[in-house]
Amino acid sequence: MSIKAYAAQAAESPLSSFSITRRDPLPNDVLIDILYCGVCHSDLHQARNEWGNTIYPCVPGHEILGRVAKVGTAVTRFKEGDLAAVGCMVDSCRTCPACQKGLEQYCETGGTVFTYNGPDKILGGVTFGGYSENIVVDEAFVLKVSEKVKPEELPGVAPLLCAGITTYSPMRHWKVGPGQKVGIVGLGGLGHMGVKFAHAFGAQVVLFTTSPGKAEDARRLGADEVVVSKDPDAMAAQARSFDFILDCVSAQHDLNAYLQLLKRDGTLVLVGAPEHPLPIAAFNLLMPRRNLAGSGIGGIPETQEMLDFCAERGITCDVEMIGIQDVETAYARLLKSDVRYRFVIDMATLKS
């Protein structure tokens, strides 16, 4: 079936209206009419081929929330009218040790199929993302959204599918909780969710930012303390006091400054992805036995756990709604970090 979408035709071309083909639902498929789609910085990277692997036309979008419009004959977990969501993946090999443990994002055969710019195993070509009227996904990669979520809160749920799970997953893996001092580096789309989750898990939360003007917002989101990272005295006062630091910054910055803040056996986890390698002084790891790690998104079971956790506690992303026609303006503002804290597209505007 042919549907409306917004696509980039080349790295230098602005996104514009485009028709794409979705498959008719197979027995295990769920057809979702998309209500909201978050705008991730990855969308901009892919649309402009900044990672060098984009196949055009490219329809971005992997923070997708909508209602089920149709289900295949073998679908058991969803019915028409259900709230449903799709994140960064729509398939994997499903058989390797990682997939068997619900860690599809780390599929060991290279079989992870991303929601857009991945290989479309059924129609051929590449997968198309959520900047579109609807999406068809195997139910194994579709997530439930609680009906407890109020209609006006639904836009803030969409970015949980990337910004949310990207920060939730490492905190769960490294067992962030009460009695720990946790640092969040950067208060952007990822960082603001890092603050919310660390607070919800009962940790003492410290935000590191280069912008003193974000202090009030950080405290509103759950930070107990705000440190301006450009202030050497303020940074020195935090030395060897952190159990865990989540680094959400994608720009070039000094990792050593944060490694020095960790206790013995403390862990600094990267979820941001700077363009160029960041230098590490060996002794900042050796003494006193600190850990530097990274984390991707989350698997399907953990993403569902995160959505349920957020629904029970009323946690959503702070969002700014836009029309699909404003996506290029949103990209320009993203480059200036001019959003608090995630753009979300009202997909009804695709029909106007």
C-alpha cells in the first residue's frame, strides 16, 4: 500500500513530501497509524549522511507512537485500537545468544534491522521510519503503551522509545539506586531523561552542564545539585565522590575531567557519540580502578519494562510539538541545542 511520508532524497536536500510503500500485514504483523514521532539527533545524522551509510530516499523516525489499525491473523498481544509504539529496531536474527537474552540491539550475527535505513527483508530496499502515516512491524518488535497515559501526555511518551531507553538501560545494568551519587553530563534530549530516571531510582543526582541557565530546569527535573563544568573549582570539589556518571554529550569534551570524579570502582558510561575519538589518560582508569563503558539502546523486554515503569510513575519526556513541515527548522535548532528537550512531530500535520 502507498502512503504519505517525509523523506530526504539526498544529503543536501531538505526533507519533503514523498510516497512510500508499506507491506500489507502478514500473519504476525501489526499495522500502526502513527500519532506522534519524536525527532532524534540520529535522524539528522542519517538524513544528511553524516555517518556515511545512508541509502536514499531516507524516511527517518524511530520514536513512534500510535494506535493499532489492523493485526495479522497470528497476532496475540495486540488488537485494533490499542496504543502501541515502535523504537529503534523492527527485527533481529532472534536466535543468537544476545537475541535469546532480549538484547536484540546487540545481535551477534549483525541481524539487527533498524527502523529506518535498514534492510527491508520483505519488500527489499530499506526500511522507512516514523515520519509517515503508518508503519507495519512484526508484533515481536511492537511495544505496548499503557492506557493509563493521559491523551495530553502521549506526545511525551514517543521519545521514550530512544531518549528514554538509552538512559534507562545503563542505569538498570549498573544498578543505579538509593545510596549512590550519580552524575549526568549534559541536559539535552538524553540528559534530561537521565536526570529523571536517576531521581526516580532514588539516587543523589548531580547535573553537569556548561550552561548556568539550565540550573533551575535541572532541579525541576530532579537534580539535587548542579555543577557548571567550566568552573575548575566546582569540578575539583566533586573529586572521587561518584559511583556512576552517565555522559550524554555528543560534542567533543574532556572525559578525563569526569573520570577523575569517580570513586574506586566507579563507572563512567557513554551514551553520547562524539564525532571524533576522545583521549583518555591511562592513570585516570588505573588509579583508583575506574571503569569506562558504553551502552546502546535497550532490548525489547527492557524497553517494555521502561515504558511500564514510566506509566506507573507518570514519567514522560519534556517535548516541543511541531508540524512535519517544520522538521528542517527543528533540525537547524537541534544543531544549536535549541530545544527543551525533544521535538515531537504531530503526524496529523502530514495530512494537511
